[in-house]
Amino acid sequence: MLIRFLLASAFLSLSLPLMAQATDPFHETETLPVFESCAHIQGDQNEQQICFSRFIMNHLMNELQWPEGLKENGKVFVELTFDAKGHLAEVNSLRSYDDLAKAEALRAVRTLPDPIRPGTVDGEAAPVTMVVPVMFTRN
């Protein structure tokens, strides 16, 4: 029996790095890593952020499977850290409603491909961390 579930509907509400241009010297400008499917977007950081979020959402929707024994709906909050070279360096669960859901969310996130460009801080390659809410919902 195939059970589908959705990722959190508001992927744009992810705890992603601030994407606005810095207007004073005390704020850093951060950009997200760029996946191959988003490489065509140049210069528009809002569009890059949307593409990044959609890529992760689509990847997880295709990769996630309902864990056998999972009985209820809920969310798992997964923290992702990409290193300065753009590789997925760390994947941790910050909060989960169920251990089975947590294990499946972490497994699915670890299957993300490497981006083609790393994230940056003030134009220099740098580690980037964000939180992805993964929602398990029976249809």
C-alpha cells in the first residue's frame, strides 16, 4: 500500500539564511548553495532561494517513504549544514514527534546530491546551515 505524504506546505518559511542585500557593514550577505537545476538563475537571490527550496521539497517528496509502524501524522525538523565546498556536512534532527519518522527524514535528507556551487557569506564560500520541516501526513 503506497501512502503519500507532504512536506511542510510553507517551504519558504524554512529557517534559511537571510537573503537580502546588506546595506550596512554590520550585516553579512549570505547565499545558499546552488543545485544544478537552479544554475540558470543568475543574480536574483530571491529566485535562487525559491528554486533551492523547491528542489529540496521535490527531492524529499520523491525520496521519503512512510515508515512501517508509523501510526500518526507529524513533523520532523531537520537541520542541514553544507560545508564551504558545498558538500552536505551534517544532518541532525532538532525535534521529532516519532523516532520512526525521524530516522526516515534523516535518511531521505542524506540522499541530497551535492550542489554545483557552495553557499557564500559576503561573496566568499562558507558553511551554510538551515532547518527543513518535514511533515508526514497520510492521504
